[in-house]
Amino acid sequence: MHESPDTERTPGPWRVVTGVCHNDHPDTSADVLGPDNVFIANCGCHPAAIANAHAIAALPELVDALRETLAYWTSTGFADCDPDCDCIVESVRGALAKVDRDKVTRTS
């Protein structure tokens, strides 16, 4: 895993647990749990709850894949684009910055 040293995110894998909603609600509830059943998120009781939970549960693998991709692009020089451009490299950096709460810097 390629997590930042200052990360506070619960390590993966994360998993979806579904249940029955209260008060005869017609939908299924969905929670996301980490290792040792650490609570990550409650996605509620609505039609999109399970899909939302699966999207959240995928976060650790998605973040690792983005970090590995950015590291590869950096090692090959592909990441040396203009920071003001609207390219995929800046989109990946922006997404990782949202996860890390800080701007992802270049390693060149």
C-alpha cells in the first residue's frame, strides 16, 4: 500500500454490510466496515444506499491505484505537464489532494 505517512484513514480492505431498515422501510440499509469491524460509514436506507456503500468501500483500492499510477507517470516523465493544464495528471493530483487534505506535490 502507498499511503501517506500522515494519513488518518482506516486501512483497507473495507466491506459493505447490508441490513433491514427500520419502520417497514422498503429499502435495504448499508454500512461500510473496515478491518476488525471498524465503522467507516452508514449509507442509510434509500434506493442508492448499497451502490453508495460499494463506492465508499472501494476507496482504499482506488487511492492506492491512483498513487501507483501517479508514481509511474512521475518516473516516466509523463507527469511533467503544466500544472495549469486540464490534463489527467492534474485530475489525479486533485483527487489525491482531496483524500490527503493537502496538495499532492511533484516528486521531480
